Amino acid sequence: MAIRNQIILQNIIETQICVMTESNRDIVILAIESSCDDTAAAVIKNGLLLSNVVSSQLEHQQYGGVVPEIASRAHDGKILTVVQKALDQAGITKESLSAVAFTTGPGLMGSLLVGVSFGKAFALGLSLPIIQVNHMEAHILAHFIENPSPKFPFLCLTVSGGHTQIVLVNSVDDMTVLGKTIDDAAGEAFDKIGKMLGLAYPAGPVMDRLAQKGEPIFQFAKPNIEGLDYSFSGFKTSVLYFLKNKLKENPKFIEKNLNDLCRSVQENIVEILLQKLTKAAKLHKIKEIAIAGGVAANSGLKTALQAKGEQLGWNVYIPKMAYCTDNAGMIAMAAHFKYLKEDFCAFDVRPDVRMSVKSNII
Ligand code: KG4
Ligand code: ZN
């Protein structure tokens, strides 16, 4: 009996020592993002971002959109350098890492495969646990990289090249998609309309810049979709027909009106986005409002959101530009929260191109 008690006591002491060493140890995570056309890596230590390296692929500009095969090859060529740079800038050796995190979806299969495979191999070589991160959840959690961050529950309008969603965020791991686009994403609308205007891919930032010199004098068809969902394809088609008609009358129409066209398209997209966001905020009686994703970098959207916030008494949260567009800092932040919950994944984890925000769509 005495021996048995001694063994139990020994076990308790060992467990305590284990927990103490674990809790005293810094949490240092290397995070990798490769879901689309940005090869990115970041290092986070105890929730503080130490480095955030992004290498954007310019290879796609001449094609007017991301070419998946070119994207995966470019990731493959850049990932080692980008990861090394992230470690160097953070002043962290790979031996002091606690875990390796990577985006498993949503995104392009070939692109995701590069980050996932690299992350797994890197972690395996160092006997580290791995953490899988949902790219869309990470866009939202980018709000926690810097202060002030939104208070729970908050609404986040996540607007990127592939997604447009209104998400109810109850906590870091309890998110519900309230509405989403049924066709094109807001960023896609910017990029495709920009292509019609002869602008290089990605057209969103260029249109933003030109819009600042123009006036919103043109109106296009607005979608009439029920609930909190979005649609941009009808709007895009209405711009296409408008341009076709105008070009018949004057072949130099685009050239002569480029700034006003950009401003008008931007105002229309922003109006569509804010109309449903306002509806969601009223419906759920929430005044903590955030935006995330590449389109959150749009100056027209930021200004309009701030004005709406003042009018309706919202607390508005807009991430810094570097944390709006694709980056690994947001993956690192999401991974840090997962590490705290010991939410690691198995080494047979695979990319999930259609990975959705964890909780159900209501
Ligand atoms: O989040 P992100 O970097 O990548 C995806 O996950 O898709 O978003 C990229 C999208 C592109 O469609 C790009 O044109 C758009 O964000 N974007 C912008 C601006 N900056 C990036 N759209 C409008 N105005 C901007 N300033
Ligand atoms: Zn993104």
C-alpha cells in the first residue's frame, strides 16, 4: 500500500514539474501562409508578433488573375527563403520553436500543398507539434495582433479576393457565418471590373488609388438579395454592358473617364457591402464592428465604415494594411490561440480547398 501511495505521489510530482516547465516555457510559433499568391511566414512569441514576411507573386499580373500552377511553383521556389527571413528577423533559432502552423484552407490546392508539406516536414525534423489554421478565421483574428481589438461578440465583414462574409464572432473559436456571397467576392468584383477597364491584376489597389482622383458620377445595377447574403455578379454584368454601350458611342470613353469610373465602381461596391453589414448589426444588436481581408485596405470602404460607425454609434475596428491583405502574421495569431488550447493536428492533415469557418451557417 505504502509503495502504491509513493508511486501515486511520484506521478503527481512529475506531472506538476511537467506542467511547470510547460507553463514557464515561451510559446514560439513559426506560421506559414501559402493559400493563394502570397508566400508568407511569421514568428510569434507569447502572442507578440516578432516578424511578418510576405513575398507577393508578380508573375500573375500579365494574366489578369492568379494562375494556380504558376502560383504553386512560385511558392515552392520562395518558401525556404521566406521562412528563413521570418526566423532571422525575429531573431529566433528553429531550435527554440514550440510549434509550426500553416494554412490548410480555403485556397488553391497546389498553393496550400506547398505550405502544408513544408510545415509538416519542418516540424517533423524538429519533433514539433503542428497547428492547422483556417485562412478566413485568421483574417478575423488579425484584429488581435494589435490593440485595441474588438470586444466579443463582434461582427466582422471579411472581404477578400475569394470571399465575402459577415461573421458573428463570439470568441476566438466560436464564429458563425451570418451571410456570404452567392457568386463573386467583393475583391473579385474589383479585380474583374478593373480588368474590363484595362488595369493590371490585382486591380483593387489600383482602382482605390485612381478613385481618389474621381467622382462617383455613374450608377450601376445593385443586387436585390434576401437576408444577409451578397451577390456581385449582376453588378459586374451591369458595368460590362454600361461600358460596351459607352464605348460604342466613344471608343475613348474608359480612357477619358477612368478616375470617375473607378470611384463610381468603388462607391457602389462599398454601398452594397455596408447595406448588409448595417442590417446584420441591427438584427443582432451589435455595435462592435470590424472589417478584415484584402478589400478592408480600401480607402473608400474605411471612410464609409467610419462615417456609418459615427452615425450609428458603432465601435469600428480596421486592421493595419499589412494585416488586411494576405500575411502570415494573422496565421501566427490564430495559431497562438490554438496552442493555448493544445489544439494540435495529426501529421496526416491535408489541405481543404473549401474549408469553411468552423461553425455552421445560419
Ligand atoms: O485577403 P487577400 O489579400 O487575398 C485573398 O485571400 O483573396 O485579398 C486580395 C483581394 C484582391 O481582390 C485585391 O484586389 C483586393 O483584395 N484589394 C483591394 C485593395 N487592396 C487589396 N481591393 C480594393 N481596394 C484596395 N485597396
Ligand atoms: Zn485572404
